[in-house]
Amino acid sequence: MAKRSKRFSRRLLLILVVLLLVVPAAIAAAWMGTETMIKQTSDAEFCTHCHTMEPMAIAHTRSKHGGDNPAGLVAECTDCHLPHDNAANHLFAKATTGLRDLWAQTIYPIHKPDWIGKLDERAEYVYDSGCLHCHSALERATTDDPAASAAHSAYFANADAEGGGQGPSSCVDCHEHVGHEDLRNALEAHFDEVPEVADELVPEGEEHDEEDSAEHAAKARARPSESASS
């Protein structure tokens, strides 16, 4: 009886050791491994292992978000091209996007993407939650540019209305070339299938964004009068 009791005590002690030490250590190791994996697969160096991503990386290094700014800050690929609303959604999108890109790279010799057409689908590849993860105080930020201020106000009003407002529905509606300056030229230089054009798209941060901001500002100013007339 005493031997059985001692054996039971030893098993109980072993279980407690496993629960209190081994399990937490395994969870911590898994978490650190996941964090390391996420970090190592989030930047341009990893993404350009695929030949087709090289022009995107070149255009990225020429942009403000790629380090061409006074502070030398860099937004990594996954800062913009994955959702940041919650960890589960981020990891799921990372996995599915990776598989999709792997498949696209595999079949590239027989099925080449419409790179120029993809530029018009930018809202599908750039997540506002990523923009707002860094620009977290944008809604209450101050600016000397009244057009930008009005456009941002219209954007947040539209978000509050769950897309039912008249403002821009995504950041890249106005900031068309954000993150990849002169991308069209980079694509032309890299891919034979991309046709050359005489006029390059306006690079990030220049007149095009200002015109779009002014247009959205005009819409924002017009909204109160429209509401009154209705």
C-alpha cells in the first residue's frame, strides 16, 4: 500500500513538473519560433527570393516608405500587404498569400500576370489596417494642407458610416503610388511582357495625390449642402 502511494506521488509530481515547467517552456519556444519566422519572412530580402518580386522591391527602396525619408524609417512588405486588425487574421492571410504567391511563381512560365492591370487592383493588396497600424493618430492629426485634412476627414466619416459615405473607401484611393515609387518603370525594365508607355505614372507623393486629395476635399465640402438640399 505504501509503495502504491509513493508511486502515485511520484507520478503526480511528474505531472506537476510537466504542467508547470515543460508546457510553458514549449509554449514560449513555439511563440519565439513563430515570431522569428514572421520577422524573417516579412521583408523585401525574403520576398525577392521570387524573381517576379524584384521590381516591386526596387520601387520600394525609392519610396518614402522604403527608407527614402529623413528618419530612414522602413515599412516592411507585410506592414502594408497583410491585415493588422488581429493576430489570427494576420497569420491566416500570411499563410494563404504565401501559398498563392508560390503557386503564381510556379506557373509563371505558362501564365504571366497582367502587371499593369494589377496596379488598378491595388486596394486588394494594401490593407488600411496596416496603414493605420503605423499612422495610428491620423484621425486627429493636424496638417497645413487643407485638402489632405478634408480628404482624411471624409475617409474617417466614410469608415464610420461603414462604407455608406461619400469619402474615399481606402487609403490607396488617393495615395495610388504609395510604397512603390516609379513602379511602372521598374516593371517595364524587368518584364518583357510589360508594354512601354510614353507617360509614366506620377510617383508617390507628387501632383497626383494632391489632385486626388483636392477632389475628395471638394466632395467633403459639398456634402453638407447636399444634405441640406435633400
